Amino acid sequence: MARNHPPCEFDTIRELGARLRKREITSVALAEMYLARLKTYGPALGAVCTLTEELAMQQARAADAEIASGRIRGPLHGIPFGVKDLAATKGIPTTWGAEPYRTQVFDHDATVIEKLREAGAVLVAKLSMVELAGGLGYNNADAAWTGPGRTPWNKEFWSGGSSSGPGAAVAAGLVGFAIGSETSGSILTPSSFCGVSGLRPTYGRVSRHGAMALCWTLDKLGPMARSADCCGLVLEAIAGEDPLDPTSLPGAFAYDAVPAAGWQGPRPRLAVPKEATDKAQPEVRRNFEESLKVLAQFADITRDVEWPDYPWGAAVTAIVNAEGAAAFLDLIESGRASTLRCVKDHTGGFAGLMVSAVDYLQAMRVRAPMRRAVADFYSKFDAVVSPTRQTVSYPVGPDFDKVYPGVGGGPGLIPAGNLCGLPAIGIPNGFGENGLPTSLHFMGPALSELTVVRLARTYQEKTDWHRRQPRLG
């Protein structure tokens, strides 16, 4: 691939922005570079639904003209990005990763797309995703019309779901950053499996207007990027109240303009839950212990803390099944679900239709005592720290329940965080089986994004795992 500038495909947002403002590179050149990489590597990774080449070049030319005139919109100005293909883009297909919606086109942009356009970011691709964000119970990596997403660290393994394309594209240097979504693990899992930084915001922090609804009381949109600092910059641009989304929260997210070296202020209080690594793979456990040594340089760590004991997994399953079946009722009842890629998704929606009103309401009611217990927990700690996932990525091919027997479990932090609407960030912290990434997870109380980003950023200032690059071949 010809270039007349130093390599920059794996640069952070701040690094790319500095090059743009110094006129060392143009937004047009960045867009062309990322589009070429998306075309070259995207298909083999199952990472791309639609390239937005014409729009990208229009936006890049406009960004270059504004930067040349001295009008800088902010740190994302001129930076190419991709978005999980559940966010509406005017006049461009939004397929939800699913065969029945391959030709679906909206006449409006999702709010998150509008906000990024206002920030001067350049949309280069709609990125692949597990069909319907996994709402019908998929159990295999081959669950999207684009085929299985593959982690660029080892293409025989899955990139994670349901934000499979954003995870793979960021890890492979195909975009400057990406927008993913999470209902219960769909940002954190691909961030872990692909070795990138992924931030799940507080429920309501980012407007979901124009994004596919899977589970109205759980869905969240958030950034996936090279570093925790990148995630903070993106969240600042996309957060805020939106009259088109009545669940959105008032107030902006103010992120530091320049990251200070080291942790600033009192030492944070971190809790390691019991069972955090009891059933983890040995490499996951080893890398977590090494991470704790780094964190101990600037944080006070308490181990074997009792995480509130509630039926986290059962509650989130009941809610996702019921709300997902309601969201896709027509698809299920019409029989068109039989055209979905994953065989389990052909009939998986019927499980949701069989969730009784009593079961759903009971699952919703238990969220109140769950939130109270978690709020009490966080009166003693600033954040929980644990492995993001107990294993490295799953191989492409077998059903999920056929791999890593006896491994997994843990205190249920991902379903707990989603049920209580808590922010969390996953960042790379080493490698495990088959050369695959492992990940470190910080979760704080509601609206504590600044704390979890700073924790992750300080860890990344002391390590270089987020700087590692896969060999794409």
C-alpha cells in the first residue's frame, strides 16, 4: 500500500489529531488509508457490512478545509471511524447484521452519527455485528450475514459479540475508532477478544435514538478504540441529553483536555471480588495478578470482597428474552427468522415469547434491590477490578458450549453492571492461549466514567499492551 507519510494506522486519536493540525497528513489521506485497509483486510475478518466511501471523502475534504482555515471542532476532527451496523445512517444500508434486513435504508441519522458529524469525525464504514445483536440467542460465531467475525490476532478465533466488526476493525487498524453497543457484554467481550479498549457508558449517558432496539431497558452505545484516553475523547463527543430519547440523561460528559501523567488525587480504592479468577484460564489469572501489581503502584486494593449476591444472569436473561422477542415479534411470527444465519436464531425467539409477564416483571422488580446493594458496595470502593472475560476468544466453528469446559463463571459482573446501568471499561493486559489477548475490567458506580477511564488510562501509561499490533499477513 503506497503512502507518503509515516505509518499511522495504529495511532491514537490524539496522535492522529496532532498530525492533522500540524498538516503532516490530511483527513483525505487518512480516509483513503483506512478505506484501503478495510477493503484489504475487512473481508477476511468479517468486519465490514458497508463502506461509506463517497460520504467519507466528502466529510474528509470538508474537515481538511476547516482545519486549514484554523477552525478546529475538537479532538475527533478529521478522524475516520466506523459504527456498528445498528445505527441508522441516512441513505446508507443499516442491516442490523441480519439477512432479513440486508436492504434496509433509513431516511435519517442516529443521534450518535449526528454528534460525531458535528465533532468533525469521518464515517468510513458500517461495521459488522452479530445478527440482531444476539437478541434471538445465538450460540455460534457464525451468526451474521457477513459470516463470523474474526479477531486479527488469530483468524481461527472469534472477534466476540455482538460488536464483532468494531472490535476486529479497531484491533486491525482499519478505523481510528468505532462505536459499538452493549446490552450484556457486547462492548466488553469483543474488546477483550480483540485486545482493544472498550467503554460501556452509564445507561442513558448516550442517546440511542436511531439505533436498533434490542432491549429498551438495557441497551447502551459506547466507544471502542486504541486506548482508554481515546474512549474518553469519543464519549465526550457523543454523550448528552437528547429530546428524541426520553431515557437519555441530562448533562454533558466533560473529559480532561490533556491527560496528566500518573494518577491525580487521593489513591483510588479498588475491590477484587471473590471468585474473580477461580475458574479463569491460567494465563488470564496470571495476567490479572501482574496487572494488580501495576495498579498497586497508585491504588489501594482490597481482595476477596463479597460482590452482592443476586441472580444476575437469570434476571438479565429473562429481560433480554422478553424485550428481544417484543422487539422482533413480526420477524418471529412471520417465519422470516428462518433466514437468519445462526441455526439457533431460527427458533430462539420463541423462548422469549414464552417468558411470562410474571417472570418479566419479577426480573424488573429485583433490579431495585440490586441497585441499592450495588450503591452500598460503592460507598466503600471507587471501582471493581477483575478480568474482563475468564477465557480468551472462542474458536470459530464449534458452538460456544463445546469449548473451554469447566472454565468461566465468576461473580457475574457483566450482567450485574448492565442490570444496574453501570459504566465499565475493558483494556488489554496481556496474551493467553493461541496468542490471543486477555483483558482487564474496571467497573464503577453510575456516572463514574471519568474515574474508570482515568484508572484505565493510568494503567496504560505504565504498560504497553494497548500498543501491540497484530500481524495481518
